[in-house]
Amino acid sequence: MSLLKELDPRVRKAMEDDKKNYPTMVKYMIEDIQGAFLVSDIKVSTATNLLSYAETGGVVFNNPNSFLLKLYQIFDR
């Protein structure tokens, strides 16, 4: 099962919007997410970019001080 389906729609939209400017980066991020079985399997670079997209997209985090908990939240876990 792909984690991509569980990604917050605001984050997914931000990725799609960035696809025109950074097609290779977004492609590798999508491949990384699709290849992950658990949220913790995602590369740190991908996770950092996802959290940046989430903050830009207006996601309000339940625990703003925890990198990993924020990542779990954008995957609705």
C-alpha cells in the first residue's frame, strides 16, 4: 500500500504546484513515498520537504516541536 494515498491533500497540492519548477525533485519524492511501508521509511530530505509544503499549505500541527509527529500527522497517522 502506498503512503502517497494517505498524504494530506494540501501537501499533495503543493507538491503538484512545485512540479513545474522542480520536476526531478518532486519525482524522487513521490518515488520515495511510494516505496515506503512506514512513515519512518521516508528519507529525511523528503520528510523535510513534505513538512515545508505542509507549513506552506496551512497545516496546523498538534505537536509543533516534534519532527516525527508532524510527519505522522501529514500522513493521517
